[in-house]
Amino acid sequence: MTPEAQKPPLSVVLCSPRGFCAGVVRAIDTVERALKLYGAPVYVRHEIVHNRYVVESLKAKGAIFVAELHEIPQTDAPVVFSAHGVPKAIPNEADKRNFFTLDATCPLVTKVHREAAIHFKRGREIILIGHAGHPEVVGTLGQLPKGAVVLIETMEAARTFQPKDANKLAFVTQTTLSIDDTAEIVAVLKERFPDIDGPHKEDICYATTNRQLAVKKVAPHVGRWSWSAHPIRRILSACAQLPNAKAAACPCWCSVRPRSTGRNSRASRRSASRRVPRHRKSSSRKSWMRSHSIIS
Ligand code: SF4
């Protein structure tokens, strides 16, 4: 008997939906189309997606990723802004340098920028619920003058926050937060400041919401599970709190193992949207996953 045959049967369940959201797909398409239309190089401010495979493949086609605009030499080549959005200072700087820019900011992030701008115009102090240092948060804070937006990251901060005027207060949120954590923070703010203005629920986007719901649905049926996400991705932050969760290191969904090892068990059938054939060798398994859009 080969060592492979001695291993217990393994069923791998993949949640659905998973993988890239429409905003990220749009940003990747922007870079690819720019490469086709204008040729290499195409400069991209920040990683267009936290996925090594995609970034490497775009690099191979001629994309150059930079952290800041000052790293780009004077050029006619396109400069793409990532889906996270950018502070207003960035397009202003790009204009000064006569860069040809392509803005791949996700429309759902732009929606948050607009909400914040409207609150500001109406004289409200704005609370942004989000994570300090996240590129999207940096971009949203940078839409308005310094001090117009206060960042709140935790329940504790929501409990102790002192507004300038409790009657002129509004909130917006990062699009990629834990639904449950955010709901708790919003509840604290609404209890303390009943007149606070804000979106009906929060600004967490559909992609973040439905991926977290998919994880919650599968969680009771699996004994052990793990997922792949870049440390900066917050979409799956709620998942990290579930028992037996184990983070890996790339942004695509990875493996979920059902509690029942029976391949045809009820839980397994219910949860499985796609199975990765375990008998396949690593290379053919990879191409199988690629052909099923599980990895890029
Ligand atoms: S806001 Fe949502 S859909 Fe848009 S890029 Fe971010 S995660 Fe994707």
C-alpha cells in the first residue's frame, strides 16, 4: 500500500461565492486593457490585487507596480490607480506631472467617498468606521480636509468618542469589514447619538457580505477549515473568529474540510459547490483549479 493510499479520505469543499469581486476584476481588466491599447509599461499605484499570481502575470506583461507616484519617472505611459481608491492629493499630484491616469477605483468605494463629501457639505462631522492604514481608509480620509473625518476602529473607541456637535454627526464605513463587528459599532454610535446620519445599514459591499455569509453557512458543517487571504484583506476578518480557522497566504478561497469524512455525507453534499479532485498531481491539480477559476 502506498503512503498516499493510507491517508484518510479527504473531502474538500469550496465556498461559493469566493475569489475576486467585481471591483477587483474591473481593476485587473483596466491594467490588461491599458497594456493592450498602449503597450508596456503601464504603471500601477499599489498592488491591483493582493494576489501573487495576478501581480506576477501582469508584471510579466509589462505592468510596473509602485507604492507612490514619485517612484514613476516622467512618462506618457498610463498610470493606474487601484480599486481601493486614492486620496485626492494623488490625482492632483498626477495632474501636476501631466500623467495620463486611469482610475480603477471600485464604484462602491467611490460611493463612500460621495457620501462623505455630501455629509461634509452639510456641515456634519464624519466618523469613518474602518482599519487604520488600509489603503481604502487612507483614500477615504484623503477625500476631505484633515480633521473632517474621524476614524473609529473599535467598540471602545465608539463608546468614548466625543463629537464636536452631537446633532451634526454622520458615519460611513470601509467596504471590507466584518459585518458583525461593524453592526456592533454602529449600534453603539446610534445609541449614543440617535440623530447620527448614515447609510441604511453600512457601506460594507455585496462581495464582502456574501463571502462572510457563505463562510457562516459552511462553518457548522466542517470540522476544520482554512482560507487564503493576504494579511491586508479584511473581507474574511469575521471568519478568523470561527473555531479551527487557519489563515493561509493568498487572496483566493482555499480548502474547507467537512466534519464528516464521507464524500457523500449530507453535510458534504449540502456544502460542496465544487470539489478539487484529490488524486490529481500538484501540477494538474493547479491547472484544474485554474480552469475552474479557483486560482488565477
Ligand atoms: S468595494 Fe467590494 S466590490 Fe469593490 S473592490 Fe472592494 S471588495 Fe471589491
